[in-house]
Amino acid sequence: MGAQWKAKHKDIAANAKGRVFTKLSKEIMQAARNGADPDMNARLRMVVEQAKKASMPRDTLERAIKKGAGLLGEAVSFERVTYEGFTPHRVPVIVECLTDNVNRTVSEMRVLFRKGQLGASGSVSWDFDHVGLIEGSPASPGADAELAAIEAGAQDFEATDEGGALFITETADLDLVCRALPAQGFTVDSAKLGYRPKNPVTLGAAELEEVEAFLAAIDAHDDVQEVYVGLAG
């Protein structure tokens, strides 16, 4: 679970697709502030590829790029804010948000963290590594994740469901590894900067259920983009 928490059965929720598109649109708009051409904007290129993998409609994608780049005459300004703290049972968690109203978001985060503990900046981030995270799937049956990681310049990799792999990189190498993986037999499904826990916590079934409910409430907030938790497994 470690790197990025994902709700169980989230993919079958009725509104899941819409929430994914909303989060991706905000990321696209934020990235496009540094230029509307994906070929010249590495961050935008990665988010656009992720949006295509998620089957975002072309007109929605293009509008988000233009809106973020200021080409539609609309002022779009999201601020990226990070909250740190603990879930119930003292599991460290980092929550990344994109918001147009920081005061509103922090107020609502305080409410959501009542069953845990909202900490100050740096209170738990020391227990995580800030890295590049690339989710890849084999383009052919013979693709070797370990060899691909070595050849593409990734630091490490972990096997994921259905034969895929999570490639872990230095933050500065994220785009380079993304570009190198297809030649090593892996399709890049998503790529982002994120956090990996250094000392994942193991919980019993009852405690884990309580933590899952807490994380689900956090993840459902409209401003939340990513949730990283120090859970083992």
C-alpha cells in the first residue's frame, strides 16, 4: 500500500470516473501555466499521457490545457498545498491538494483530521522519501521489470498487480526514465512525484479498517489530489 493510498473498489464507484477527470483537469491546468506545449513542458506531457490513459475526452483535455495556459481569457489559479499528520493508530500520512482557497481547504482538513492528528509542516515528511513514481505495464509477455529499471535508469522497482511494475526514480530523473521505459518493453501508465514511507506500519484487521475509513474520507475531498500513507502491505 505504502506509496500511494487507493481506496478499495474505487474503480467501480459510480462517480469515480468523474472524480478522476476532475483531479486530472486541475493537474493539467496547473502544469499548463508553464506552457501549453507538452513537448516543451515535461510536467504537462506526463499529466496529458495520464489523462489519455484514463480516457479523458479530447475536448476536456484541450480545454484544460488552454484554460491553464490563460488562452481562454479566464484567470485560473490553483495553489498546491501539502498537509501532514497521522491517521488513527498513529500511521503517518501526507495529503497533497490543489486549491483555489487555501483558508477553506485547511479549515476542512482540520475537520477531517479530527479522528487522527493534523501536524505541522515537516512533522512526518522526514519519514518519507520524495521520489518519482512511474506505474508501467509490460508491452510484451517477455518484458523484464528488473532489467527495464536498470536500463532506464530507475532507482528501484516493485511488482504490482497483473504483471505491472512501479518504477521508483530520483525526482530529477522522472521524465528521463519515462522516455526510456518504452524501449525496455514497458508502457507508462502514470508518472508523478510522490512519497515512499521509510518505516511502514503494520496494523491488525480492526485497526486497518478504521484507518481505511479515515483515508477514504480524506480522499473524497474535492481538493485532494494524492494521499500517501506509511502503511505496510
